[in-house]
Amino acid sequence: MFNEDSSIDILFKKSTNYILCIGGELGYARYKNLKKLEEKGLLPLNLISQYALLDKLDLIGDGIQVMPGAIVHKFSRISEQCILNINSTANHECIVDKGVNIMGGASIAG
């Protein structure tokens, strides 16, 4: 979990943005740590591969990570701090709630 060490506070003061790449069963812990980073004044970055396809989404949240080959079909909602791993698919009208990690090769239906 998050540590309130003084050396990390110095790092926060020198930084403006963050990204945290922990997925799988640690999704909730990752999301809670990300919220702590925001409390420190850091802003999330979106990392979206040029080899991913996001087709006319209703929502793209802050701090998402979209890996190569990931596909999200139209009218879907990708909330904040989600990870869409390699070759994952979210079909039309899916709602991917905050902090969710769609594992590589997984497919969810709208």
C-alpha cells in the first residue's frame, strides 16, 4: 500500500503526472493508490497504443491504459483508471467501470 515516507513526498513535489501499471487481482489496490496520488496533486496520464481501436466511445476516463490490439466498439464507456490489455475486446455499449482491468485476450459483450 501507499507509504507516507518523506522521500516520496519530495518526489511528489517534483512530479506533475502519474501512471501506475499494476493489474489483475490487484485492481482495487491499484485504484486506491491512484486516488492517493491524486490527493497529492498529481494528474493521471492516458496511455493509448496506436495499434488499439477505440470506436466512437461515449466516455473515455482519465488514466486509462489501452494496449496494442485492444478494441472497444462504439457507444461503450471506459471509466477512469482502466487497463485494456493486449488483444482484449469490449463489444458495443459496454460499461467498463473505474479501475477495471480487462485481461489480455478477454472479450466482454455489450
